[in-house]
Amino acid sequence: MFTVISRIFHFGFKNFWRNGWLSMATVAIMTLALFVFFSLIIFGVVTKAAAASIQDKIDISVYFNTNTSEDEILNIQQSLQGLSEVQSVDYISQAQALAIFTQNHANDQTITQAVNELDNNPLEASLNIKAKDPSQYGDIASYLASPDLAQYIDSVSYTQNQDVIERLAKIVSTVEVGGYVVTLLLALIAGLVVFNTIRLAIYSNRDEIGVMRVVGASNSLVRGPFVVEGMICGAIASLASLIIAAPALYLTSPYLDVFIPGLNIFQYFYTHLGQLLLYELLFGVVIGALSSWVAVRRYLRN
């Protein structure tokens, strides 16, 4: 068994070097396919970051009557935090609301002077609520409309922002579904390209396969070297695709950070390099080996 395996690997490496330009062409096509596969992974990361960035900008604010006590507001905050739909609830007191308002209008002398002349704070305390999913804001708004809570509430921003929230929720959903569809489509295309390229490499060696069959070589000994050759092409292509991707990500990372603040795609690439290399190797080696195995079957049946 060891002798057969060693011969298979020996002839596999020998075929790879002997085929020369065809092997290089196969590696080049597989590199493009693996680069597409890698791009799909990065596209998924960017899509999730974009969806998270959009969701982070969505919230609803609940403004309380000025005569509502802080204890009542804190009790409502606690009840909201107990809802399964709620991710976080931030309390902004009247004093904090006035401080934020003053800071936002620090350059407007008229507003600043008017605020300084006020005897009482006219701003209302509020709760900023973030849901786990944008589609759940309607349920939260319905909960706040219950008679036990509505008596303390002056207004809820969901009514005014409902159309915007629903549109953003659809965008998030569309981006996620679109990412899965594109991933599936491009992965299928990449697999077909690699399969046909490997078949071309095996077709050029059809006479050798015929000779091996005539002298009584077993199926595993005939198929094995081509499978090994496909695995070699896949392994080399996986390394090449990452080498090509590194400078591309380095150059595009600053532009992505402008559109999606906090996303450093090159840092993600660097910190997840081992994991990405493993994915590329698995994809490349499996596609190369499987394509070679399937492609050589027709000659073994003759």
C-alpha cells in the first residue's frame, strides 16, 4: 500500500512538471477561481459589516411627559430590557438632553443665550431603544402604546420614522439575501471553470492513460497521479490567490472604511490569514482532486 501511494504521488508531481505550460494554465485558471471564492468571503464580511452599520443607525426614541418621575422611567426601561426583541435601552435624563442640545448648538449664540435665560428645563427625558432586528420595531412600538405605559409617554419617534425604518429593514434583508445568491452563483461558475480546465489537462494525456490500462495498471494507479496533480494545482493556486488579494485589500481598505466606518478589511485579512488560507486550500484541493477524479472516469470505463 505504501509503495502504491508513493508511486501515485511520485507520478503526480512528475506529471505536474512534465505538463509544463498546461499545468501553469491550470494553476492560472484555478487562481482566478480561488480569487473569486476569496472575494466571496470578503464580500460576505463587507455585507455583514454594512448591514450592522445600517442597523446601528436605526433606533426609536421615547419621550416622556415632563411630570413623569425618573423612577417611573427607569421601571419602563427595565421592562423594555426584558423584551426578547430589544437589544439595548439607553436613558437620557432631562439634564443630559439639555447638555446635548447646548453642545450641538454651541456655535449659535442666539440659541445659547436663550438657553441661559431659561428658568426651567423644557426638554423631556427619553429612552433610545435598539432592536435586535429592524423588523421588530413595530412590536416594540405596540408595546409602548399599551395603556399602562402610554400615560407617561408624550411621543414615540417610530410613528414619524416608520417608513425610513421599514426601508432600511428591507435594505438589510436584500443585502443579506443578495450576498448568498451571488456567493452560490459565482462558486458554481468557478467550479465549472476548474472542472473543464482539469479535463483538458487529462485529455492531453489520454494516450498515456490508454497505455497504462493495456499493461494492467489498476484504476487507483491510473487515477491517482491525476488526482494528485489536481491537488497540487489547487494548493499552488490557493497561495497565489492570497498573494494577489493582499495588495488589493491593502489598497481598497481605506475606501471601504469611508463608506463603512470601523471596517478595516486589510486588518481582517491579516488577523484571519490562517483561517482564510485553510478555506482556500480546502476549496482548491477539493475542487482540483474532485475534478480530476470525475474527468478521468470516462477513460477508465473504456
